[in-house]
Amino acid sequence: MGHEPIRSLELRGITKRFPGILACDHIDLSVGEYSVRALVGENGAGKTTLMNILMGLYQPDEGHILINGKEVRFRSPNDAFDHGIGMVHQHFMLVQNMTVVENVALGMKSAHLPFRLDLASVRKKIVEVSERHELPVNPDAMVWQLSVGEQQRVELVKTLCLGARFLILDEPTSALTPQETDELIALLSKMSGELSIVFISHKLHEVKALSDTVSILRRGRIVFEGRTENHSPSELAALMTGHEVELPRVDSTGLDRSGDRGLLSIRDLRVRGDRGNLALDGVTLEIAPGEIIGLAGVSGNGQRELAEALNGLRRPESGSINLDGVELAGSSASRIIAEGMGYIPEDRNTEGIVPSFSVRENLVLKDIGQRDWSRGGFLRLGAIAANAAGLRERFDIRCPSTDTAAGSLSGGNIQKVILARELARGPKALVAVYPTRGLDMGAEEFIHKQLLARRAEGVAILLISEELEEIMNLSDRVAVIYKGKILKVVPGRDATKRSLGLLMAGVSDE
Amino acid sequence: MNGGSFVLNILILGVPFSVALLLAGLGETINQRAGVFNLGCEGIMAMGAFVAFLPPYFLAGTSLAGSANLIGLALAMVVGTVLGLLFALVVVTFRAPQGIAGIGLQMLGWGIAGTLFRHYVGGVTGVPGIAPMPIPVLSKIPVLGQVLFNHNPLVYIAFLLVPVFWYILFKTPWGLKVRAVGTYPRAADSLGIRVARVRYQALALGGAMAGLAGAYLSLAQAKMFADDLVAGRGFIAVALVYFGRWHPVGVMLGALLFSLAQALQLSIQVAGIDFPYEFAVMLPYVLVIVVLALVRKARMVGPTELGKPFDREQRV
Ligand SMILES: Nc1ncnc2c1ncn2[C@@H]1O[C@H](COP(=O)(O)OP(=O)(O)OP(=O)(O)O)[C@@H](O)[C@H]1O
Ligand SMILES: [Mg+2]
């Protein structure tokens, strides 16, 4: 750390272009000592790009960075580290088949002795940092064995071990459970007494709770800057999206479905998890046409296995899955798709899209064999392009062109591509897993409206989420899953945060 | 010939057979751990075999004849390193598809070695080669001494390199970088590790090892050069890295298994055992395929970004 501590950091006129897109457009941003600056903005607004420039990962096309009033040039992250800047990236930067110590050691140059890797000193440092900040991590665990929340903790510990005194956190909470989020926010506000922090999030209550100042980015430009305490979350949301954001609510008053048969009915489903354990232990759910059932639960209680079993990606041990009179338990994914099941998977990049395929190809991926998109073994490129143009318009997918590789879009826009495909297919039932994770407020509102519109059309929807707000806003009925069993099903209008929270922790009143 | 000496013969033959595969395989392990597979290994081995052969051939009878073998080995490693770096230029800097580039390098090495050989040397000529160096005392142990301690020095060196490569890969900072760069280059990059530089270094080392493997063939195993001397061993070495799950010990076991099968095959022919000769020749290759197909696919061991170029500003 050959440099004096950062008392002020300033970005001036930063501009960055990618093919077909102006990701950052003359951005000015400054961060003072011991303060938290929140950076918010729609998906694809350029937040990650800007921070990658600050880390020396991307080179700006124009503009410069000033530290304590002096201009600096960062050619690689090493230059940023030298000034004590560290970043927790939106996508984990952890090597899965290495241990936690090894991952930290990778960046700790002091452990790189000429002929030996000094893991002992790295381990000591990890223990020290994790005790000081109450961030428990097991240094010897392999990263792939850790849950998402634990990996997030490792990322933070790693960044602190590397001596960061200026922390950039790019959506650190988007994969955390509500409890983990609260803990992280508490920790960060404690740490803000000795560090400077740039905090990126789509959740405005977190921004309110943590930050001193807030900057709003829209389409690569700073559109607003101010002190957080002077603005309400809904004000910020409006500034962010350019319009009032109002999350819609389901209206299930007066509906009586007791006589309806389920359109999607799941009976006594048993499914094994990756480790051979019984991840679903006799789950029974009936979803009527035009009904949204919210499945609440702390992640890891069988949600993933349920979604996979419903979509033919995991073979059930026993039980039945019936969609509109057709038995689907144990059928192949392609048969289930053909029978009209829609799926918004949890992991967008590996399950939802083929990242190297273009947006328009991804939009027809599930029905590529059908007459609409191919004839006699040839693709109907015109129809495919027209379809993409229409969906891009309807779902507000922000991309340079529908010919762009889907993997190069921002996270929220990838989610919109999946949603557009699944909804445009006109499914009978839809399984939506964390459909708004990582999305901005505007996109969240949009997706909620879409789900309600499908409900009105008679689609049976299973909504899996950890956001109680989302579940309570959208569900006709809420089912709580705990350790692979449905603990209770309550009408949506009777559900409260408190009652659901207790159930999610496994406390049922019987 | 009785059964006991038949087996003993196979062992005595098989161990030195495995050395060329082992040397090239260890180098290729480093390549692949860094995320690059070098199918050009075969071509580098041909060049290594050729240049190593030159000093003993041309210096015979001069005052330098005594150190000709050493000069040959050094030359082979230098040429191997240069070819490794050339490959790095093509696949790391220019991001050419690795499979095609590797096949190109294979044909280049093979072609140059063959052409130069015909032009400057001509017909088949032997060299004295590297003499055996029995280890005092140990080589006198019955059976074991003959199998393990009665070979030329390169055999011992190759097997001693197994723990050395293990140490490099798992206990040194460079090894850590190599593994990170082959599995998740973006993460390594985010920590300030220069992905391209590490891949260049890995390919240079891999090239040197392939060159040495070639030199072993011409100086220690065949004691001559011919343009089909390498005969697919470079490709087998690449396959053995998968077989050995990217671990030096696994690669060693694979090299031994293949070579013992090879020795068995030869012994069957030499002993005149009534067994169709075509099948005998196929045996080692079939064995490798069968074992490759049968070993359990353990997730999370190998370099997951194998074969993919890295570009910091490219998202996909
Ligand atoms: N490496 C890249 N190659 C091409 N385009 C890119 C690249 N990185 C970002 N972009 C584009 O630049 C724009 C800004 O992306 P960025 O990731 O910075 O958005 P973001 O504000 O972080 O969004 P999100 O909230 O979804 O994470 C997007 O339109 C994206 O598609
Ligand atoms: Mg981002």
C-alpha cells in the first residue's frame, strides 16, 4: 500500500462505449472519507461498468480519476489495490474448486514467497478479519460447498483481507436472504466509521438504511444526486425510472376456489437433493387456473428441487405432477414444455439462456422445432427477427440489437428476455423462481403486472420467492415450505410478515 | 521363457517406455491447468527429438562429443520453449481456436523436423545415445532393482519430476495462479493477476517439457531419428492428462498403464504367443479409451475454462 489513504475520490467525465451502447456518458461522481455513497439505477444503467473502470478492469474512453485531488491512472486492479480500493463484484469472483484460503491467497501478494505459498499467514489474516467484523467463514472449505450467502461473506472477507479501505459493493444483497441482508447492512453501517463505501443496490430501503448520499444513474448519465435523508424511497424510485412506481397488488376478494379442480396439481411429491437427502418430503399443492400460489421459505428448504422436478430437470422418487389432466411426474423436460409448462429459472445464465446465442435466438429457443420458427429443417429467420423485435418492444428489453449475444446484456435485461419467452409461449402453468432478483424497481413493477395479467388469463402460477413483500402482494394463497414439507397454506390476505416469518423459521402454531 | 521372467520383461520394458509420455504429459498438465490444451505437443516432440539428435550426430569424434547429449537436451528444451511461446502468441494473444492451432503446430513441427532431417542427415543413422546409469546398491535388489534402478538418468529425472510438478501446482504461488487462470480467469483478473502472462509462462514450460520428451525418444529410447519417431505419443500425452484428472500422479499412472500395455503387446509378439498381432497393437489404445470411459466423472476438479480464450472487456 504505497499510497496515502484516500481522503477524497473523484470521477470526472467518465465515458465508456461498448459496441452499440454508451454505457457511461460523462459521469461525475465523488466520494468522501468515511461516508457511504449509494449508486442506484435501472438495469443496464452502467453502474457495474463505472465501478469496473474505477477498479482498473475497464479502460474509460474519456475522463479521469482523481484521488486527493491528484489524477491517477488505473491500468489493472493492482493499481486500484495499491490505493486501498477493493470491490465485491456483482458476480462472485471465487474459484469454485479451490478453498477459501486459496482464493484469498490469490490476491494477497505478501503470501507469494519465491518458492512457497504462505497459506498460514493468509489463514491468520482471514481469522483476524472475520473475528474483527463478525463474519464467520471456514477458511478450509471448498468454495463450491458453500451456500450463496456464505460465498458472499467470503467475498467481503477477501476484499477486507486485501487491505481495502475504500469498498465498492456491487449488489451485495441481491442473493441474500432477508435475515442475511439485515446482518450485512448492520455490519456495513458499523464499518462505515472507518471506511468509505460505494453501495449499489436495487432495494431502496437498504439505500435508505445505509447511505449518506445517493446518486441515480439512468442510461449512462447521472440524473440525480443528493443526501439520502432528504428523499423518500418512492421519490427515489420515481427519479430512477422516470415515472411513479407503484407495485401492483392481487385482488382475490370474493373469489372462492374451493370447488375448482387444480390446473396444476402436485400430490405427495418426494424428490432427492444433490447430496442424496430427501429434499422434498411429500409436497401436495393444488393450483387453480388463474391462481397465484406464493411459495415462501428460506432458500435451501426444497424450493429449487421442487422447481426442477416440476420442469423435468430432476426425477421425482414418487408422487404425481398433473397439468391439466396430463401426468407429468418423471417426464422429460421437452414433453413438459410441450404440455404447456413455463419456467423462469433461478440461475439465469446457465438455465435460462444460452449466453453466446443472440437475443432473438434465445427468444425462440423452446419452440425452435415448431412451424412458426422453422420449416423443412430451415430456420425462418425473418419470423424469428420479427418476433424478437415485437417482444423487445413489449418487454422493454434494453439491448443494442436483438442480434447481440444475450450474455452481454445486464442482469435485469437477461431476466426480461427469459420472461418474454416464457410468457409469449402462452403457458398453462408457470413456475417463477425469484423472478425479480437483481431487478430494478421499474422492471419489478413490470414483471409483477405481467404475472397478474397472466393470472387474469387463467394461468396457474407458482411463485417461489424469499421477498415476503412480493409474495404478499401477488399471491392468492401463500404456502410456506420448511425442510421439504409444506408447513401451512394461508390465504394471501391473511398473511402478515410476522406470521410468515415465524412459519419460515419452522414455527407452526399447531 | 517362463511366466515370471515374461512379466519381469514387461516391467523392465514398460517403465522406460512411459518416460516420453510422462514428460510431455506433465507439461501438458500445466498447460491445461492454465486453461489451454496444446495438441501441438506432438509437433514439439518431433522438433525436440530432431534437434536433440543433431549434436551427437555432428559432434561425433570432436572434442565436444562427450557433452553432445547434454547439448542436445538443452537444445530440445529451448526449441520446445520457443514453440510453446509461438503457440501462446497464436491462442492467447490472437485468441485463435486452440484445437485448430494445435493441429497446425503439430504439422509444422513434424514437417520441419522431417524436412530438415532428410536434407541434412538423410538415411537412418544411429547415435550412441544416453547410457544407462544403474544406481549403486539399489540396482542390485532382486527384481525391483532391475525394474526401477537400472535405467538412463532421464528415467529417474522424469519420475522425480512428478512430485516436483505436484509441488509447483499445489504449493507455489505460481501454481495457484495457473489453477485460477484455467478455472475462472475473470476472478484471477479481478485480483490483479495477469491472465495472459500466466498462460504464456505455462505454455513455455509445457513446450520445454514436450521438447525434452522428444529428446528422450531420439537420444535415450530409439537412439536414432526418423520422421515418424514420435508416432502419436504427443496426442496420447494430451489424452493422459484427461485420464489423470489434471493431476501429476494421475498422469504418471496413466503413462505407466499405457506403456505397460505397450510392453505387453511387444512381448506377446516377441514371445511368439499365438494371439492376433493386430489386436495386440490395438491393446494400449483400447485400454486408454476404456479406462477414460469408465473413470467416474468427478465434478469440480479440472480447469473448467479449458480451451476458452479470455478477454477482460468481453462478457461472453
Ligand atoms: N463487456 C461488455 N460488453 C458489451 N456490453 C456491455 C459490457 N458490459 C456492459 N455492457 C453493456 O453496458 C450497459 C451497462 O451495463 P452494466 O452492467 O454497467 O449495467 P448495471 O447498471 O450494472 O445493470 P444491472 O443492475 O443489471 O447490474 C448494458 O447495456 C450492458 O449491456
Ligand atoms: Mg450491475
